[in-house]
Amino acid sequence: MATEKAKGLQVSELTFLRHLAHKFDIPAPDHLTADATLSQVRDALARWGGKGIVKPDILSGYRGKSGGVFTVTDPRDAMKKLKAAAAVEINGKIARTSYMVQHVPAEKELYTAITYDSHFLSPAFTLAMEGGVDVEGIGESRKKTIPIDVFEGLNAYQASAMLEELDCPGQYVSLLARTFVNFWDLFIATGMRMAEINPWRVTPDRQVFACDFKGIFDDANYKFGEYESIVPEYPEGRTEFEEEMAKWSASSHQGQAHVAELGGKKVLPILFGGGASTIIIETLEEHGGEPIFLSDFGGNPTYERMYGTAERCFRHKLRDARLLLILGGKANNTLIDVTFQAMADALRSYVDSNGPISIPVVIGRGGPRMVQGFLAMQRALEELRLPYVIFGPDTPLTLVAEYAAKLASVI
């Protein structure tokens, strides 16, 4: 199976349009796949008012900013753009195919996301009355997050209250609240650990459409079994760093070392905790942290195993980073002193080979022998004269990630 499946069974808009939107009664744009004929494209453009959007089916963000999304009005041009979009590569990722969606005129755009939040110890629903490509710039005062009880779910009253609190025009509240409840139903019924729709578009005639989607299934959730067959395989497109880490991860059964490059330029994230890693990455991206890669380490690695993992991450990526983030939840079995001593020694080795560095280090962790681990890392950071902040397990992961993202953005 492709890299993307290994890193969290990620799915994008095309899978949502083909398999999920209609099943959960979520209004979405009409679409055509890359195998559409010229006559089908011509008919679709006529139905859509003469305009469509061609996109690559690729597991990478910033498709529009990277030049991979095309607005089309002519059927023959649309056919050419479908071929061009199917061949794009963005941030080292290769498109699986391409598709064309109906252009939806927007009077209003919104952003929603559902993730598991360590602060609430439950799923959380986030809403902003703004959306689109610049969602990272939305201030905290212009969005709202609430916890959702997994047994009771999101109801229309909660959704309506959030919309009203964010000054949503009254004529849209009921319509949007119902669609948000359906979005929750999709998330919980399919066994997802993250789902995002950005943007929802409300048209001048008061129709609402879910215009872009991304989600990550939790393959350990029994509910996922019904939907496993819809997850497509994507081309590998691995970078040299991903290839080396994949070989290193496969060389031992004790201690995983999974990474997937994201193309960011700010935070180098050394992350532990499976699903927590995804939440951390989402938080970094939401607050402008631009993570360099997604990582999932842990599994009670030996000293040698953790040293090798950290050494490879530092050798390939530390020179590109503005901030080093070492973050994970409270471990049950992983020995914190062993992993932190190994990372500290790998950091010393990097500086010995490459010269002094001056980036800040943000740490958040908990688990067996935590104090000894923190002291080992503290000695190394002070020896290397690196500024640092250490958070204990009582601080939610999302707050630590938000702090790191904001710090990296002002350096």
C-alpha cells in the first residue's frame, strides 16, 4: 500500500465526492473524473453555468498556490487541463488522477474541522465564518471550538449556538446547522480521526456546498472496516529522506520511525503518540507553524533505535528548521529518559559535525522516568546554548503545538 495509507489512511476530496458525501446527505458540487469524454465535459460545463474547476487528486496541501488547480470554461481546454493536473507533483507528492468539479459562486465561505483534542479528551468541532486558502490567518476570536460527546454527538442546537456566537447571518443558521450535524455523522460513523471541510460555500440563492474535503481514517477503529475498500492507493513519490526513514523503520520491530514530508519550512516535529501526531500537525498548520514533515515515533525504542531515528531527522532537516519541537502525550511504556538521552546525543553529534545552531527547542512529554529524561535533554541544550521551553504532561498537546507554531512564526 502507498505511503499515504501507511501514514494514516488519508483521503481527499475525490473520495469524499465519490463515496461519502451522498451517503451522509452532505451537499457537494457535481464532479467528473479524468476518464470523462469530451461530450460529458461539454454537457457538465453547460449544466454548471459554463465554468468548472480542474484539480489533481493528490495528498498534498496548497494545490491552488502550487499551480495545480485550473478554472476552465472551454470543453477542449478542460480535457487538456485534466491531463495536466493528473501529472502534477507538489511537495514531492504525485497525483493519482485528476477530476473536475462544478464551480460554486459564494456569498459566504466557512471552515469546519473535527479532530480528537487532548485538551477536551474527546472529539472537538471547530468552526470559523471564514474559509478558503487563507484559513491559517484566521484569528482565535473569529473561530470557536467545542467538545463533542462521542455518545450524544453534535446536535443542531449546538451547531446553531456556535453559528450565532460567530455572528452568522440568521437566514443561514438552520441550513448550516443541519449540514454540520451530517458532517459529524460522517466523521463518527466511518471511524475517522480527523476530517476537514474548507470551505463550505453558501451561494446567493442560499444553497450550501462542501467544496473541499480532507480526512484521515483510524485503521484501528472497527467502524473503518466497512470503508477500507474506498481508500485509493496513491503513487509513492517518496523523497530521499522518506526512503531512508522507511528502510530504517523496517530494520527493527522495536520502535517505529514513520515520516511523511509536508513541505513546510518552520517547525521540525519529533512526535510521539500515533493519532496524537496528526492532531499536533493539524494544530501547527492551523497556526502557521508550517511543519516540515509528519512523524510518528515511539513504540518503546532502544537507545540505539531512537538515536538513529533522531540522527536521520537532524541530518536531513534540521538545517531547514526555525524551531525544533519534541512533543508527545503521556507514554505508558516508552522510557522517556532513554528516548531523550538518545535525542540529546544525536543533537550533540549534529552540532559536532555541522557547527553551532541557534534555533529554539520546545518540548512536551510525559511518562516513565520523565524527570530523568528532561534533565538529560536540559543538559544538552544548555551545553549547546540553545533556548528551550519544557512543558509537562498537564499541558494539552494542542496548546504546546500552538505555542511552537506562533514562536516559529516570529523568529
